[in-house]
Amino acid sequence: MYLNYLEKNTMPNGLGMGGREELFGLWLDYDFGKGSVAPSCTTFRSPPLSPHQQLEVRGIEVWALGPEEEDSDEEEGTRKKKSALDSNPEARALLDIMGKTRASDGYREKSEDATD
């Protein structure tokens, strides 16, 4: 997997899976709005994922695997309700990369235990 979101012109900005630069099995541009597929994927030796080389992205579903983080308040039975954006900096970073604004910014106070 390849991911570059730095604002430098030396390497392409986006997300690539399978293959190599300019020949990724699946490539999503930096804003995740457009992408492409290679005619074949050398990594997996598989046919193209789409009959069309250029793609327009309608939606992306992101999954995470691993143990759930423990909440110290949960042990006491008083779990605090907090925003997913406060407890999940990865989700916040993806929104920033895509240029999506967060509607709640400026309208609520950041929780005390939010990660930056």
C-alpha cells in the first residue's frame, strides 16, 4: 500500500494499492474523488478491478481491525459520550486530507480528553 498526502511534488499524492507507481491495481487521487485502475496488477497477478481505467469515486468505506481501545471511565460504569472525531484522530486526518470541513468546529468545546 502507498499513501502520500504531503504537499510536495516529488511523489504523487493519493492512495495506491497493488502494483507500483503509475501502475497501481487501484489508485485514488489525493482528494479521493477520482482514481484509476491498471490493466493488470503485478502484485496480485489479477485482472483489472474495473473495465474502465479512469474512475469517479461515489463513496468510500473504511474499516479498521484491531482491539478496541479501553475507556477508563467505562470500567467505572460511567462511560462519557464523546464525539468520534475527538476519539478517532485517524478519521479527523482523513477528513482533513479530503478537504472536508467539520461542521461542528467552532460550535462546541473540545472535550478535555480529546487527542490532537
